[in-house]
Amino acid sequence: MTDNNFYHKEIKRLLKEKNALLLAHCYQDKAIQDLADFVGDSLELARKAARTEASIIVFAGVYFMAETAKILNPDKKVLLPDLSAGCSLADHCQPEEFAGFRARYPGHQVVSYINTSAGIKAISDYVCTSSNAEVVIRSIPEDQPLIFAPDKNLGSYLNKITGRNMILWEGSCIVHEAFSLEKLIQLYQKCPEARIVVHPESEASVLRIAHFIGSTSQIRKYIRESKATSFIIGTEAGIIHQLEREASGKEFIPLPSLEDNSCACSECAFMKLNTVEKLYRCLLDETPEVIIDTTLLEKALLPIRKMLNLSR
């Protein structure tokens, strides 16, 4: 059985030899986060992908993230350790079905969450992440009617804070929607000194009692700067690895889902499909590679560029 030291050394060697950049989302396994050149949320990773001079981008995340990196770097090789690492939001918003949905609302423009396929981005007017969604939406004239897809919870939250009345696609994240309000209340009763921090993909009932709502990067910043020492974490548990590095000495309590009382309940099974061994094989063989049709890529690039320009 090959040990992790072998994989660690070989991955580092291959990254250097091949002039490759390893990007990892902070929901990845901690061993992959420790190997990455950069760990961040969707917006931060998109920015890194847009600026890299590496010959190869290895994306430790899910498919739509690697697709976004390819859209931003059409001439570079983009690899994903496991092509089956999908996303419940992206997988349940298919371009043909969404095009029919959009046709029911003539005159509306589309703001699509970055958690979508290249096909959805190609028929969108704007793309956003949870970090910059409010900025993107406020940049659009108030009299312009909008559709937001695919996350209904994030869209509802954005309607509330911006005063818009966007039409929402009925999609949701299987991790964030599964958080249990009852268990959150029970945790808070046990730890009343803890601050509740949640991702805006969570249901409205959870958002209502949170002390802070934000993207993964915003949550990390809030916790680093907070005087509080205990936090109930309402997002994927992989973020805790970065929090323990950035805010050592503070306590992080993962929020359980409806089905389970263990810490693993708040993990994304898609994110965890990537492993150190798959990462090694991916780098060694330079496969599986993310390939996107050129015409589709060019169409999808336009709303992504708008997002990056608005987020400078």
C-alpha cells in the first residue's frame, strides 16, 4: 500500500516539473488543501485561474469549477482528478430545461450562480459567486427584471438584501439545505457564547438566526477578525481545516444535518470524490482533462468576465 508521504512528494515534484498550478476549494479533504498552491472559494479560485502563467491547472474541486478555469484559460490544459465530482446545483439545472424556463419571462436578464455548467453560463447575462452576488445584482439597473438560478435559497436571500424581486429557479445545495434548524438551536443552547456563521445557500429559517451570513471567504475573514472564540459553522465542514490554521485557539462546531449527528453530516460527497491518489494519477498522466466546445466556451466567457470586472 502506497503511503501518503510518497504521494505528497510525487505531487510536489510533478507540479514543479510540469509547471502546473494546483488550486483547491476549501471544501476539499485536508490532505489536498495542504498540497495546494492556493486554497479558496469560487471567486478567489476564478481570479487565480484567470491570472496564472502555469502551463497546466489542476483543479481540486468539482466539475463546474474546473470548467470555469478552462473557460478562463482556453489554451491551457485543465485537469480534474475525478470527472464525476459534480454539484447538486449544477446537475439539476440543465441548459435545455433552463432555456425553456427563461422563455417564460421575456425581457428578463439572467444572473447565474457560478455553481452551474458552461451551458448555463453561455445563456446567462451575468455570473456571480456568493462573495460578489450582491455587487453584481446592484450593478444592474433596478428597472431591469431578473431571473436568478439555480439556488433558490441564495436568490431569496439576495432579493431580501437588495430589494429586488428576481424570479428564482427551484434549485438547492444538498449540503446547505440539509442543515437542521432544530439541531442548530440545540447546539446554541449548549454553547450560547458561540457565534452562528452560515452560508447564504442555507434555508431561510437557518439564516434568520445566524450572527453572520457569508461566502466561505467572508466567513473566514469574519472569524479571523471576531473577538468571539467559539463558532457554529453552517457550511461544508472542510472549511474548518483552514479556520484552524487562520484562527488557532478558537473552537469550531460543525452544524449537523437532519439525518445525522456526526461531523461528517456537513460534508459534500462530490467534493470528497477527489483523493490524494487520484490527484497523483491525474498529474502523472495529465488526465482526465476538461474539454469544452470553443463556441460554448466563448459564450460562457462573456458573463464571467463581467463578474471579474465588477469584483476588482
